[in-house]
Amino acid sequence: MAPRRRAAGEPPPVYGPTEPLFSVEMKHGGFFCGVDSNKCYVDGRTAYFDGCEVDTWSPLWIKDFIEQLGHDPAKCFVYWLLPGMSLNEGLRIVDRDIDTLNMTMVVPKFQHFTLYVDQPHLFDDINLDDVAIVGSPTPPAVLSTGTGTGTSSSGRSQFAERDETPISVVLPSDSDDSGDEDFVDSDNDIEDDDDLYDEWVDKDVEPGHKKKKRDKPDDSDYDTDELELPCSDEDEEDEKVVDPSKPKRKIVQFTTFRPEDLKEPEFKMGMCFPTVNDLRKALTEYSIKNITVVAYRKNDQERLRAYCPGKPPCPWFIYAARDTRKKCPTTFVVKKYTAKHECEREWKLKVFTSNYLAKHYINTFRADMKMTLTNFANIVQKDFNMCPSTDKLSRARRLAMQEIHGDDVLQFSKLWDYAAEVRRSNPGSSVFINLKAGHFSSLYFSLYACKKGFLAACRPVICIDGCHIKTKFGGQLFTAIGVDPNDCIYPISMAYVEVGDTKTWLWFLQTLKEDLGIMNTTPWIIMSDRQKGLINAVAAEFPESQHRFCVRHLYQNFNKQFKGEVLKNKLCEIARSYNMTDWKQHMDEMKELNVEAYEYLEAIEPSAWCRAHFSELPKCDLLLNNTCEVFNKYILDARKMPVMSMFEKVKNQVMTRYYTKNQEVEEMGGTVCKKIRKKVAKLVDLSNNYTPMPAGKGVFGAGKYEVNIEKKVCSCKKWQLTGIPCQHGIACLRHERKSPEAEVHECYSIQNFKLAYDEVIMPTKDEREWVAVNGCPILPPVYTKKVGRPPTKRRVAPEDKDGLLSRHGTIQHCSICSSSEHNKRKCPDLGRGDIPVADILGDNLGDPVHENVVVDEPIEEEFRPPKRKLPVRRMPSTEATQTASTHDDLAQSSQTSMLDTLLSNAARTQQSQVAPGPLPESSFIASSRDPLPPPRARRPDVAAKKKKGKASAPAASKKKTDGRKKK
């Protein structure tokens, strides 16, 4: 909106208290008259201009106003009357941008300005020397003419001189004889003026030299143009006449304070700082480096006065203020400075804050994310010779980490943009976000390279598990991990949820199933722990799949009721049995050891934890869910970061892992992967104990086992279950002079290993280049502050602790009275005098007292009904369905021009934006389609045993309780 001239009789506008608008009152057509308090603007007119904006106010608008008033801007001078001041001292010339900028700095405190237009050219033809005023005690001041002494060489009036009085006047000369001879001005006739002459006239001034200005009063806050410094000895020798009553002055050149000077700040007279904030930062650094306190008497936008309040009284002092000789109005200049300190050091500084430590050591934390507070304190003490408190160090580390990783709350609002960037950089990837009443609920994340490599080259085995996220908002991270051809972890997908229950596991498995395109669940193997919510979810989404349990978690629950190394070893033998004969034998031995333990294991589905009942299709004999445990430890640092930083760090770790695996392929030799070759080498050593007995057509007898090298089977069932020849089969292959590695299943081949890590995971761009999705705002999960310090370490079961033998579960007795109700420290017989204490305690006197510490928490989480419902809806998938085109090598011919070569090289360096094709079917399942077994049917005897076990468990516990009562 442009300013407009106010019409006659129109009321003035009303601006808001924070509105950046103001009005200008223009007084024009007149002239200035009078001096000091009698100064006035005579014969002028007034015009008003409203709607002037702060952002666009400049001298160009003033020139436009003058033209609208009918004057020539080139012959006019404009003055601004400071608000609340008179014409004698409040006029400031306005002809540059810095002048209009000073006007806007007081808006909106003042929203009405008064401007005066002076036109000196109107009086060029008037001979003002003939003008006199009769009857006044002193002759009035009049404007100087264009030819008089009041006009500069450029024709500009004295009003425009910035270093002089804003309005200058000239008195009529008394020495001019052109007046009337009969006229006598008796009021100006002064007699006996010798005393006045001696007081006001300097006799030592030579003709032709200007009189020096009088010294200004010694005001500590006065903005002096000269910088006071004590003269050096050389200056004293040059001075022949020294007046001790007057201070010596020395003009100092200006020096600019640079940012690199903050490392070792030093102040000097005449040092210039761009802003007052830079001066404050320098004083803070000076205070910390010198371990001194800096206090402020004046600290505003106009001046800064600091001193040292130390004891004994310290002379250190600094004064800085704005200087009119610097073009920038915000520049601060040091005008007074005393650098001497005579006080003691202060070891407690208020400016040594956690924010300062965080900014100073942020690069140190970038290099060492796991730096402890003890090491941090040692570094601070070495650098600053200060010992801050542990709380301050902790706050500084938290602020530094927040600056490095980002804010927890802010990153939730950026998830839409981050998901779009992941889909753009890696087409075909899946990122689904669910909200609940505007708050974050869950997020599913899976990269296209992981999905394609898993389906193309990995066995149909999916290990699922959950781990806790160690941030303020908490939550759990669900992970789905596969097994690559080298028997290493292969990440597939992960999901961030608020709580792990049946509904969230159902949502995760359903999304994973649809994302991988799994239609027939029969050939798939799902491995997990025995959480009830997870068991129900797997049964609902993968009903025909074989659900295996981690034997380690199975033993944790088994050990609660049945303790002892004998039962533990027998449980491991049952799980490791490869054939039905060994399995039945070990089960019978368990029955002889403990009938209740046998019934406990009999109630569990054997295909979930015994190798003898495993399916032979996936070529996998895993008993432990170590793949998920390894991955959870692999991303431990990422789980401590905010949500977006966590997924980005995991993505970068997987991206680097793909690159490392491709480098490992170049070092592999042979046809099978490295770890598989080591397994075959161990089996070759074990095959020396077996002498093969050939029967013909590839059939051999090796000890008590039957081997068929043509069909690649052995009666021990290890060859069929793993796809790797067992020691019996290797003994028979040695008889036929065949290489054992040639008989290994193709799922372990280097070719499949290359295929699994063939895709390239592309990094994401800088956050400033992301495309804004403009989705609905995402609020963080509802935060509930928990009591106490948040735990950082997992509780370890007593049987898993290393070192000394645990005393968990033992009953302690008093060594004095042999009572089990107390120890010797609280024994009532201690000190009675009947029995000498030294004789009773003996060498045990002073031994440390060990109190019972019961820490027994199961790893499996019991199923509990959810407190609140979580949304199961998902975002619609945006995956493309077109077939991805492959890059063919360009044919090299003699007709190929240099332009064609350059174009082909440029095309190779650019990222292909072709939409990915549909995910392929699992190659392992496709190659094993013929021997694929039909869907399993539950055996009635197993179901009856389950019901019988559940019914007998309460009865057994009841018998046990009755027996205790009888005792």
C-alpha cells in the first residue's frame, strides 16, 4: 500500500499498537527565523501523508511528497523534528537512507513524524545586510544569504552540516558602514569591555588559525569523538610545553574485532564490534578464559559499561558505545579501557553455562557419541581449569545431542516429508504412517532393495522380534529379519509402534505379508519368542506356516519350574535331535529324570522347537532367534535417537552394509559362501571316523546310517534339513572322489549372495531440498512422565551372569544363633557376654554382609488385554506396477562420435528414475514347487495331549501344595 495525501477535513487514521505504519506532517513554503529558544518556522503551510510503511520508507518517498507539494526537490532541504523536542535542538537533516532508517527504528512507539522543508534559494535576491530590527536588546538572527558566509561551497545551507548545530544563523555585521550615518544603536554600545575581552579571547592564537573548541565536560557517558589514551614517553619528549591541568590526548586508529579473535579475546582502545551482541560474546569468552567475573553497570543498545567486582577492588574497566564516525549505526567502539586486574580468581562463573559447554564441545560429541560424563569433566577441566557440576555436564551433553540429532517433537512433524523423500530416492520402498486423533501411532518402513534381495536369493525364513526405543516417548521397534546365503542377518522391514500387543503385531504381520506379496503361507517359516500376543498374530496371518520358538526363551520359562544342569542339558539334546529315533530316546530319558518336566515339554508342539520335526523345505535348522538379537544390538545407537534420525541412521547402516557385502564377494573363492565353507571343513574332519560301505547306485552304508549321494539324503536327516552334506555323506563322497562343496545346496552359492546384495540403496538429499507434502500435522505420542531414572541396561537373569557363583535362592543363617530369620549383624544374642563374640565369629569378623537380591524377570512378556485401541489402517501404497528396464551396455564401434560417448557417460552417472517393476516370487519356493508338501493338519493326539497337559498342570500344582501342607 503506497502512502497517500490526506484530504482537507479528513480525520487522521488510527494505527494498531504493533502495526508498522505511520503518518508524516510536511511543513513547507516557509523559512526558519530566530535563534535558540526563539527559533521558529515562519509563513509555512502544512500537508499530511498517511499510510507510510516501515519496510519501504526511503528518501525517494520524501522527494515524491515535495513534488506533490509543487516544489523542486533539488533546491530543498528536509529536516526531521525528533519527537518531543524543540526546533532549537531537535532538527535532523534527512537526505540519505540511514536517516530514514533512524526514523523507522522508533515505529510503532511513535507513529506521527514532522518534516520541515527549507528553500534557501528564495532569499538569494534579498540583501539581508540592510535589514535591522529596532527596539530589541540584541539584534535578531536572520538567515544567511546564498552569497554570505553561511553557505557552503556547494550552495547548501548550514542546516545540512551534520557535525554542527542543526540550524545555523548569522548576526548582522557591526563593521559595515553602508547604513545611515544618523542611526545609532545604543543598545549594542558596550563600554569597558576589557574584562570580557580577556575572558573570551585567546591572545596566543595566531592570525589565520581557527580557535580550538572548548573541552567538553567530563561525562562518563558522553559520546566523545576522541579516544583518551596516556601519552608515551616519546610524546613527552616532543612536547616542549606541558600543561599539567589539561589531559593529554592521542588519536587512535580504529581496529575491527574479527570472529577468530574469540579464541583469545583482547580489548584495545578504538576496537570496533559490529554489534553489541558481539561485544557481549567477547566479554563472556574473556571472563571464562581469565576466570574472572565481569559485571555490567550499563548494558543496552546504546552503551555498555563493564567492570570487575572482585576483591580487593579491581581497576579493570571497559566502556563502549556507538560512534557517529562509523557508517554502520550498530557499530560499538571501545572508548575507555583499563586492562589491569588486581583481584583473585573466581572458580564459579555464571556465564559458564550448559549452553556454552554444548556449543563449545558439539564437534567433540560428533566424534564421540558415547563419551561419558567423567571423560567430559576431564576434558572441561583440562581446557578451562573449571570443575562444573555433574548436572551441568549432563544438561550440556543432552543439548549437544539434541543439536546433532534434532528435536524429538519437531521430527514427528517432518515424517510426511521424510517418507516422500525415501520413496523418491528409493522407488518401490514402503513407508506407512498411522495417526490416532492427530497423534503419532505407528510407522512401517521397508526398502525396495531389501524386499527384492530377500525374495530373490534368501530362504523363506522370517525371524521377528521387538526391542524397546530408548527415547523420552518410548515405544517399541518391531523387526523382520531374514537369513542371507552366508547365514548372516538380512534386514527386511521394521515398524515403530507405541506398545507391543496383539493388535500391533497383527498390523505389522499383515502389512509385511502384503508388502512381500505372500499369498501361500505354507512354505514359509516364522521364528519368534513365545509372547502370547505374537503367537496369536502369527496364527492369524500365517496359519499354514511353521511357527518355530527360540529354544533359549523356551528354556527361560522351563528353568522357573525345573532347575538343574542335568535337565538343561537334556532339553538341549532333545531340541538338537535330527531324527525321530534320537528324539524319542531323549524324551524317554527326560521322563525318567522328571515326569513333570516331560509333561511340560510334551504339551509344546514339537515342530516348534525340535529339529526332528522341522520342515526340510527351507534348508534351515536354526534353534535360536539370534538373527533379531544381533540386529537389535546392531541398531542400539539408533534406538536412542529421535524417530526420523533413528530411521535415517538405520537406513544408512543398511546402505553401508550392502556396500561392504559387495566388497566381500570379490574376496570369496570357490562356489559357496565363506561361512558355509568353514562348516564343510569341520564336517570333513569328522568324516574320518566313518568307513563307507558301497551298495551300488549311489547307496552307501556309513556306520549305522544309510546314505544316498544321488538323492542327497542320509538317514541321520541332517543333510536333508540343512542342504549341506553331513559327515556320513562326506565319507561316501570321498569314496567316489567327489568334492563336498559341489553337493552343497544352491541356496548357499556365491551367485545367490551377489543377487541378494545386487541392488543399491540410494541416500536421501538434504532436508532443505525435500518436497513439502503438506500433510496433516503429526503430533508426538502422548507423553507420560515415569517415576525414577529411566533404565538403560537390560535385567540379566541370575543363571546368565558371569563371574562368581550367584547366591540367588539360598537361605542364609545367622552365624551366632543359626537362625534363618536374621543375620549376625542383627542377632539379638550379640553383645550379651555369654559367648565371646571373637570366638564365635573367628576369622569371619568383618566379612561383608550379602543380602538377598531377587531379580527374576522372564524375557517373554505375558499377554495382557490392550488398554486402548490402536488404529490398524494403513496408508495406500504408492508402488509402481510397471516393469523396470535394465541398462544395456553401449556397443563400441568406429562410427561412435565423441558426443555419443559423452552422452552415455552422463547417463551412467545419473540415477535412474524408472519406476520399479513388481516384486518377484521367491526363487527358493519357485524352485521347490514340486516337492512342496500339502498344508499341515493338526494331529488329534497332539491336541488331546495339549488339553491333557493344561488340565493336569493345575492338578499337579494342587498335589504339590497339599504335600507341603502335610509337611
